[in-house]
Amino acid sequence: MKKQIASTKKRRLLASPKPKRNLNPIAKAQTINFAVIGDSHVGYGNSASIFRNLLPKAVGSGNKRFVIFGGDNTQAGANHGNNANAYYKDFKDTVTSTLGSIPYKASIGNWEASTQSLFTQYLGAVEGQMNFPGTQGKVKYVWLNCALGLFTPESIHILKNLDDQHFYIIDFHWPLKVSGITVDPSHVLSAAETAKFFAAIPTKVRDKVLAIFTHHGHLFYRELTNIYPGYTNTKFFVCGCSGDYKCKPSGDRGYYNATLTINGTALNVDAFKVAVT
């Protein structure tokens, strides 16, 4: 009798329903850390040494996955470009030895405009787009050429052909003329050029532009909402400087520690100034 009862209990245990597996687990938010650096002006004064000191600090913490260099990376146009090759090589050697396998992209600045062929030789195309590292193609990184204060036709063409299947982080050298900007007007794009930039981006893409990084002003500035009509949530940043050329070590010299957070369909970019004395 006892054996029969035990057998019945065993059958009941075997027949008890198993808990159902969750076939739709909640995805964890993904955070991608990157750095934004501009205006190192390698070749001017003590810029090379300052840049060599600053760059390891920018990439040495937070598991950086990507580095943006925002133009005037070198003082290539000085002395009619006679020293440009040496300046580009110095910059590239520092970047290569410091970053190792961390991918990077450099935009072109006004001090490099007259030596564009050398810029391309050492630092790649002056405008284009690529997959933002770590995003499996969900986010595109776009860099543009406005080295002389005007967007090139090719840069405008890139903007006009952005699609709404991706999100975007954009970088170029000159700051846009957004409301409230504190950068000296001589170092800001004109209202007409600013309007040309914003108008070139298709309407259906505008809420996909996560952040715009700019440089040239040698100071830090951010505007996080309503930077321009139709761009409610796009964030706008001006980066400081990272060399010796008109670069004050009292807060304007430094870089941005930046994060791209992906949480399902919600994407967000943040960037915080790190001053380097």
C-alpha cells in the first residue's frame, strides 16, 4: 500500500506543470563610451606635448569605444604648409600609439583646409559616414567638411541622403549659430549657413539626429533641447581645445567624456566636460 501511494505521488510530481520560460526577456540598456577632442593644433608651440599628455587621460578611463577628433588637429597651414607633413605625422603617431585598437575619425578644420591632400593621406576622407562602433549599424557617425566656414556640396549631399532607418551622431569643425551660443561670432557659422545645414536634413530624419558636436571656438558650450526649429531633442555641443594655440588651461582645455545609451528604441547621448590643466 505504501509503495502504491509513493508511486502515485511520483506520478503527480512528474505531471506537475513546469514554469513557462520568458520568451521575451527585457533587454538590458547598452552604454557605449566615447571621447570627443578638438583643436589640438599639433605643430604650434607646445601643442604636441600638451596633446600627448591629454590624449591618454581621455581614453584611459571608461572603456572608450570610439574617439572623435574635431578638426584643427594640426597647425598644418602655418608657414604656407611647409611643415604640414611633419605635423600630420606627429599627430597620427601620437594617436596610433595611444589609442591602439580603439577606432577614431578626424574632421578637417580651417588650419588644415589648405593641405587637404595630406589630411586625407594621414587621417582619411574629409567627409563621410560610418557605423558608430558597438551599435551593430543602428547608429551612424557622420563627419562633414566646413573647414572654411561653408559646408561643401558633398557634405550637404550626405545630409540630404540620410534615411530614417538609422540614428545619427554628427561632427564638424565650426559651431552652428544656435540661439544663446556664447562662442565669439567670428568663430560661428553664419545664420544662412546654419539654416542650410538644418534644412538639408530630411524632415523624417530630424528626430533621429541624437547629437551634433562642433569645435573651433576653443571653449565648451552645450544646448540640450530645442536647438533649432524642428530639432526638439537633438543635443548640440561645442568642444574646448587640446593644445597650446589660444587654449586657456583654466577650463577651456580638455575634452568631452561622452556616452551613447541604447535602451530598446530609446537612444540618448550625453557629454560632460573634463578640464585638463
